Amino acid sequence: TGGHTTEILRLLSCLSESYSPRHYIFADSDKMSEAKIRSFEQKRSKTFSNSQFTLNRIPRSREVRQSWTSSVITTLYSILHSLRLTYKLKPDLVLCNGPGTCVPVCISALLLGLLGIKRAIIVYVESICRVETLSLSGKILYYFSDYFIVQWPDLKEKYPKSVYLGRIV
């Protein structure tokens, strides 16, 4: 939702025109992100005339305060939807930054690679607000991402696989 979307759009604003088309994936109940993405892409189209993007929705994998037990079921449901979508899109790169929606998408992209269909590079950027510990998404994707970027030196010390680039959002 709001904060994660703002962070990812800041990252995307630094990318060149060659990162096109962009396929945004967000929870089906997230209206705020859709509006922010449309606004961002409208501004971007003034600089890059051939800019292409799609908006894609998947079921939310976990609601705030949802029990851990029931979140396993909703996450599996979200993975099924993500598998269909990642198979259709066959992304080269999955860039994500922490909302629960990114976990099913990354797992789906990983499965496509394991099945020999299409290997995507997974880049996870931990949120700037995560200073001392990883988010739940970060704790899961730390083991599966190709690049795991943190924005605080303390996290780099705790998680040696991570890449510390300073504050990037």
C-alpha cells in the first residue's frame, strides 16, 4: 500500500527507458497504489514517449492482524493467482520492496525458473523503515532473492548475503 508503493516508485524513477514494459502487481483490495502508479506513469510518459506498463491484481496474501494459520491458506491462494500471472508475463526481473504481495509473486517467479520455463532475476529492496530487523517478507525472501538490498549498515552486518547501498529511496 502507500509507503511501499511510494518507495518502489522512487526506485523506478531512476530506471531508464529500457525497463519497459513494466508490470505492476498489487493486492486486489489496494486502490491507493493503483492511483499512485497511474499518476507516476502519466508523469513518466512525458519523458519517455514509448513507456509501457500494465496493472495486475492478485488476492492479498495476508491481511493486517490476520492469524498465521489462515494466512498460509490465503498465501497459497495468492500463489496460484501469481503463477498464472508470472507464466503469462514471463518477467526478466522482479523488483520488490516488502509488501506481503511480493512473496507469492517471487515464489511464482522462482517456480517458473525451477521448471525451466523462464528464469527471472529477483531483486528485493528492504524498506527504509526497517533499521534493525527484516520485515516478514524480507525474512522469507532473503533466502530466495538473487539480490537482497538493505538500506542500513546494521542490517548488512546481521544478514551477510545482503547488499548495503546506503539509502536508495
